[in-house]
Amino acid sequence: MKNTDIDTNWIILFAAWLIAAVGLLGSLFFSEVMEFAPCTLCWFERIFLYPLVITLAIGLFPFDRAAIKYSLPLAITGLLIAFYHNLVYFGIISEDLTPCKQGVSCSDVYIKLLGFIDIPLLALMSFAAIIVLLFILKRRLK
């Protein structure tokens, strides 16, 4: 493996970590600064997002391909929860069929960036981007 390959692989892993870190900081900003109460599905998404910041960071110093093995299951599970959350948010699945029966509604609208990007969609896009980057990295390391 050439030195430039190692640098490119590191950058791909760093990009995945950066997305996870921005997601972590964004979720904390929304809940702690903006005082948006997270719904149950948001908490489940956080359960799978927050460890990604750690597992991806550990894989950066020094670069370790094992970070893919540990991070991919977290990201895929987070994506599935975020996908389900979006189905609830957009009314495709009834909120009565979710764990959101108590507490904050999983379909409350807090923000609309560019008129259509909301918090559940941000989570879905973040997990999807992390998964894409990890699969690209996995394919490069074969």
C-alpha cells in the first residue's frame, strides 16, 4: 500500500468521524442550548451515534481498519432507527405504533432547514453518509 493510499484512507475515516462528531454536537446543541426535548427515537439514535465518535476516533490514531468492523454495525442500526423515525415523522407509520406514546412526540417539528430538512432527516442523512464512507473505505482496503 502506497503512502498516498494510507492518507486517502485516513481522510475517508476522518470524514466519517467528522460527520459523527458534528451529529453529536448538533444533538447536544438542539437539546441543551435550544432546549428541544429529544423524543424516544431521538434517544435511540443518539445511543448509536455517540459511540461512533469514539470508535471512529480510535481508528484514526494510528489508522486502524478494525474501526470499520466496530463502527459499521452501529451506523447501520442507527440508520434503521432514523429511517423508522422519518416514517413516523412524515405520518407514514402511525405514532401509536411507536415508543413515542409517552413524553415528547416523535413527529414534533422543531426546525426546517431549507424548508424541508428537519432533525429526523439530518439523523438519517448523517448515518447514511457514515455508512457510505465506511463501505468505500472497506472496499479500498480489500
